[in-house]
Amino acid sequence: MTTTTPEGHLIPGIGVIETVESDNVLRWDGNNLYVEQDVFHNGQLVHRRYRKRVTKSVAQAIAAMLAQH
């Protein structure tokens, strides 16, 4: 399932509206847990498959869930 933030958010420093699309699939590269995102500025793709690391607290919660199984 791909999610999009259609409303985006303004980045005042560079004067663009940023929107993000992601398939919300957690990935592990051996060091980091991340999701891939496509990042758009004013509707123009600027980062394809950008890796956004999940926060430490999210990673810890996932680890705790996996440890229970």
C-alpha cells in the first residue's frame, strides 16, 4: 500500500511545498531499519527511493514484538 501526503508541508528556508510517497515497507540493510520514500518539491521528484530511518523508539518496539514470537 502506497501512502501519499497530498497536502505536503512548506519548507520555508527554500520556499517549496514538500510531499512524500511511500510504500511503508520496513527494510533492513544490515545496519539501519528504514522505509523508502519518493520526495517531491512543488510536484517535482527530487529524491527517488530516499531512505528514511525509523526512530529508535519505533525500532525498539518492533524488536520487542519480534522477540515475543
